[in-house]
Amino acid sequence: LFFFLGTVSCTLFLAVNGLYSASDDVIELTPTNFNKEVIQSESLWLVEFYAPWCGHCQRLTPEWKKAATALKGVVKVGAVDADKHQSLGGQYGVRGFPTIKIFGANKNKAEDYQGGRTSDAIVDAALSALRSLVKDRLSGRSGGYSSGKQSRESGGGDKKDVIELTDDSFDKNVINSDDVWMVEFYAPWCGHCKNLEPEWAAAATEVKEQTKGKVKLAAVDATVNQMLAGRYGIRGFPTIKIFQKGEDPVDYDGGRTRSDIIARALDLFSDNAPPPELLEIISEDILKSTCDAHQLCIISVLPHILDTGASGRNSYLDVMLKMAEKYKKKMWGWLWTEAGAQSDLESSLGIGGFGYPAMAAVNARKMKFALLKGSFSEQGINEFLRELSVGRGSTAPVGGGAFPKIHSVEPWDGKDGELPVEDDIDLSDVDLDDWDKDEL
């Protein structure tokens, strides 16, 4: 059960004295001692802001005392009479009673506690927050989503790739953005959120790289940014929503592992990505920039224009474009050249002057390639690329261990080829009769 700030408030005024005394393990906090006791403390604090006349606060009091006794010497438990000390309540945005805040590693950024109001629930939340605090210290990090509460032992990504959004920054970043946003609404005390955190961070790093930043993973602390939580009807944590330009946000209901999140992000990217470019290799720069920028570059060597004509060549290019579209979420580069135009490149890829059209998939980082063995057709190429995408297929090193010299050539003009024009031979000065006699 989740209690949201402001939804539970007390309006009936009763003349009641303070709810806690010096004999309790609950530490009474005031504007005079709050900074020294809480802000300057190295300890984790749970602080209740209450009003003595509030019925909900009165019902919480025995549970709060019981939790304070159980946590004595482990976590500090305090209480502020926010009716008497309104300036202190106002400083921390207290609008309803009771409001409970957790002061952890970053004392300047208190977290709202919105869990159960029993001593067991309070103790569980305190120990969970304490565990996070200890892990932060062990890893040399401090609180806050972007600074890292997760342990890197899980192999998670760098949390700088998770974009922290707030009530103030959400609209200008997300609404009307051309990019796709996957936004997690979380609560700092939520156990499921803590479990998701390393997966979300690792996915954010991978998605940023694979989509060139076109799909972004973000996080909103819904306990602090309540305007956003209200606008999007957040009732439980974590809630993940997908935002795309011109469309209403939709819930992400897939798996919570990094692989599940990455797969959905790549699907979103491929749905929104423009068709990949298919470039002719007319210079060294085009080959190197394309192959260096992508995990794989798919290079086709098409028959000479005199062998196919424009229509035949365009049919091969259409097949390549369809395959490029089908596999666009793989973020591969797509290149082609005419047979004989880059003979050194052909030799280095084991194509070598025959068997056109041919296709090679090249990993420029490892300088290895795989050759298409089947037909140069949608079915044949699809089989070839599908095998590659799951790590199958035989590979060989690129000849010489590097790309050979690439010749600068004129790009194809889209027309049929023409035979070279032969020079006319002038035979007017030749006496054919004399030539015939000599030969005889």
C-alpha cells in the first residue's frame, strides 16, 4: 500500500501536547538542533514531521517509538513537531501529516518514505536504506540515482547514462523530442526499484551506444517529483513508460533484466530509425568511416555495369536495401562497389575476380570477415545475416590484416554502361593491292 504526500492529511484541530517525551528513543528535533543533529551527522536518519492534533500521527506514535527502540544504535529516529516549528516543515516541503523523510548519504536531498506505517515496515525500510548507504561508502560513492547506489560487482553500466528527470526538466527534454524515451518512475525506498537499478543502468549504457543516443533511458524520483507522478497516474513502483513524439505514453510491461530492456529499446529504435544508407565505395574515406563506425559493414561487389545494365544493378541494390531495412536495428554499415573497381579489396576479402555478385561481412575492429556462400537473394542474404547475428558462420582474417588501398572512382551515374569508343583507323594511305601481293 502506497501513501502519497498530501493525500493523507489531518484537518481537525485538537489541543494536544507533543507526542514524544525525553524517555522515548525518538529524538525530538527543532530548528535549533536539526542542523547539528541531522545535517552534520554521519548517521542515517528517519525523521517524522507531525502535528500533535493529527489523528494519523497519534496512531503512528506507538509504531514510531517501537521502531526507534529496535533501531537504537543503528539508525537515528527523530520527530519534528511541524505544527509548532512550521519553518522547519516548510523547509522540507511538508504539506500533510505525518510526513516521514529519510536523510541518508546526501543530507541535502532527503527522500520521502511512503511505505507502510507499522514498526516492521519502518524498520525494513531503514535497514534497506542503511544497506545502500554502506554500499555507497564501500564503493566510494554518495547518494542519488545518477551517482550510483548499485554495486558495480553486478557488471552494471555507468549510471551517468541514466538521465535524471524532474518536474522542471521533464517537458523540455521529453515532450516533443525526436528521440524515444523510456522513463522509470521509482521510489528510493522501493525494493523492486533497487533490484531494477543495476539492470536499468547497464541497459542505458548499451542502448546509448547501439542507438547513437536515439533511445534514452531516464529515471524520475516520483516521491520528489509528484507533479509528474500525478500527471501520469503512477500508483506503484517501479513504473516504466515509453514516450514517443506525437503519441500518448504507453506502459512498458516487458521483463526487468537488462537484456529485456535492451531488446525493447532496439525494437523502438528500429521502428523509428530512418532507412540505412547504402553507399558506393568511391573513396578510402567512405570505406573506413563506415566500417569504423559500425560493428559490421556489409560489402557487396556487384557485376560490371556492362554485364547487368542499370535495371539489373538496381535489382541487386534493391535486395541490399531490403536487407538493410530488415536488419537496421543491428546498426550495420552497408556498402557496394563494382567488380574490378576495387580489385585489391576484393582480393583481401577472398572474392578475387569471379562469382559476382558477392557479399562479405567485415568486422573492422577484429579485421575478420565472413563470405556469403548462398545465393545473392533476399532468402540467401537473410540466412547469411541471421547466422552472423547469432554468432555463427566461419570467418577469416582480412588479407594483410588491414584494408588495402582504395582507389578513388567516379560514382555510378545510374545509367547503362557504354562500351569504350574505339579510335577510327584511317586506311586511305595504305595500298591494299601492294600489301596483298607482298603477302603472297
